[in-house]
Amino acid sequence: MKLYYAPNACSLAPHIVLRELALPFELVRVNNQTKRTAEGGDFLAVNPKGYVAALQLDDGRVLTEGPALVQYLADLRPDAGLAPPAGSWARSHLHEWLNFISTEIHGGFGPLFNRALPGEARTWWQARLEKRLDYLAAALRGRQALVEDRYGVADAYLYTVLRWAAQFQIDLARWPGLPEYQRRIEARSAVQAALAAEAAD
């Protein structure tokens, strides 16, 4: 398998999951501006959407969109318990969290990356995101993880997007529990290995 990624992007989540599961894979770095791979290949030929992450299987098939990738990977090694069994109530709860993270947290940060965004619009988007962080902090109160209180793919994804807060001077310490949650996830060996690999590549 090949994971197409960019540093500090949402592709960190499937990268973490690949390492948690000890699956064999190759990292392929993508320049988000030029849409070229580190080897000079055309990333748009792999993913016409033009953004990471993309997972290319050994038979050439390509899967995109982080929530789909992490669930696909978890199902390759169900014994690892990174996603509840398909068809279970807990799996539906996982879908709920992945959708919330994708649309409300990941999507909430999205407009803030636009340097041309007018100040008033930036303030509005940030306030909207902060309301979602209010909800998130309340949901995690007294819990170790998002689904069944057991570390899984939703936690890898949430950890990934929460890392962006520092870029916009959003201090997560305002939300009790979130910094500790981040530290707990970051202490995992697979997370450390993924961060180190992306920093070194």
C-alpha cells in the first residue's frame, strides 16, 4: 500500500492507524501547492480531487477521504479493536463521531487556513469552531476516548485536527480535558513514529 500524505495535514490520521496496525506501507509525500509527489509524479493522476490523504492498494485501486481510509484500515485487522464491528451500535457511534470531526472540527478549521479571509469572517468562523470545541470538551469529560471509551480511529483523526489549533492561536487549555486528551494520544508509540517519519521525510 501507498499512503499519499502532506506534513501537518489530515493524512496524519490514516498514517497513525497504519502504524498502530503494523501494516506494511510506503509513504509518498505530496506538495499541496504543486500537486506533485516527492518523486515528481502527478498526484492528480492518483486523486483527481487534489488533496491528501489517498491510499493506493497494491492492485492499483485508490481510496480517498480520511474517515473512509481509517475505517478500511481498521477492518483489515479487526482484532486490534480500532473500530467496532460493522453493523453494531458502536460502529454507528463511530460514524457519528467521524462525521462530526470531519464536518465540524476539520471543516471548522478549513476557512481559517485562507489567509485572504476578511477579519470579520475569520472571527465568525472561529467563534463557530469554538462552540464545537465546547461540545467536544463536554463529551470527553471523564472519558479516555470517543467511542466505547477505548482508543480507536476516531481518536487518531481528532488528535490530528486538534493539532491545528496552535496555528491560529486557539489555546485548547480553555477547554478542560482537551490538552490532556491530546497528550494521551500523542504519547502512543504509533503516533510518535508517524510524527517522526513525517518530520524526517
